[in-house]
Amino acid sequence: MSSAPRPDNPVTLARLSGLAYLAIILCGIFAQIAVRGELIDWQAASATADRIREQTGLLRLGILADFTVLCLDVVLAVTFYRLLAPVDRGVALFALAIRLVMSGALAVALLAQIAPLLLLGDSPVAVQLDPIMAGQAALTLLALHNEGYILALMLFGLHCLCLGVLLFRAPFFPAILGLAMGVSGFSYLALGIVHFALPALDGVGGLLLLSAALPEFILAGWLLIVGLSRQKWEATG
């Protein structure tokens, strides 16, 4: 164990991390499925534009959910560092940095999702544009957001691999959590590699996403319900 500042209430910090992680998962599902899944038809720019014009409030809620994810990602970057730096400060610092870089990538991608609010509806910009061209531009920017989102997931995969190493080595967490997060990290990386480099294999994307997301539910649940072993934490102090 390398020396690092240790939080005074690690169990509480772990449970707060689990709560934040669960909120990230729920907000992410809402933004991806209930918002983008409802509004976007990748084969029809005009239909997508009409849906956004009719349900602008839903798109705004999705943006707010994504912003909440960004904020909580920063929180988790810090809390995971505080919990896992005593295991290996270098790896924990890299995990923190890569999660912050991921958050920056998501923030940039989110701008592309905000763009349809300017291109469609009654905004000062939208009223100057041809509706058909505006709809095509909006769909193109939403596609750009999707590409940026997948790129950010690849960065998140690196973060999950670091978490896997740290959790596996941490005596105050069960090693199975580390193995599970390792699977999650490899799955997110594979998802991005398939999407960008091997599009012929896009059909496996659903399986990769499942194997990536399931360990996150397990980790979030463990942190929220159990936290960590206080006895083993103190034994490693």
C-alpha cells in the first residue's frame, strides 16, 4: 500500500459514491432512451425535426440529465480517488484524470445536442433558415453528438480498467468487483473499436453494451448498500 490521505468516514463516502453512481446510470438511461430514442429517427431528418419542435421540453430535459451526469462524474472522479488512492496513488490519479477528460469530451459532445434548439423552432437563428436544411443540419449535429458520446465511452473504458485494478487490489472491497469492472472497461473499449474501426461487426454492439453496463449496476449497488469493509479498511491504515 502506498501512503495517501485517507478519508475519515470511508463507508459514508463509499455509499455516497454509490448514490451518485446510481443517479448517473438513471440519468444516462433517461437521456439515451427516453429522450434521444424517442426524438431521433436516423433515417428521417424531417421527422426528427418535427418531433423536436413538438417536444422541445423533452430535449431540454435530456440536456439537463446529461449535465447532471457531467457534474456527478466529477464528483465520482474525486470520491473514487479518495477511496482508492491508498491502494495505489499513481493508478488512482490516472483514473481520476481520465474520468475528467471523459467529462470534458462529453461536455463538448453535448453542445451538438444543444444545437437543434437553435436550428429548429422559433429561435432567432431558426427563423432565418430553410426548415428542410435546418432539419438536416440538426440531424447531422445529433449524429456528431452520438460519435462524441461513443468516443467518451472509450475513455470511460480506460477509467473502468483502472478501477478494476484498484478494486481487485483493495482488501476492503471484494475482488469480484475489480474483475467485473475490468470486464466493463474492456467492453466499452471494444464497443468503440467496433464502431469506429469494424463497422461490419456493429451487430455485437448490444452484447458489448450489456457486458459493459451490468458491472456498473453491480458496483453502484454494492457501494450504496454495503459501502466497504470498515474493519479491513482500518487494518490497512
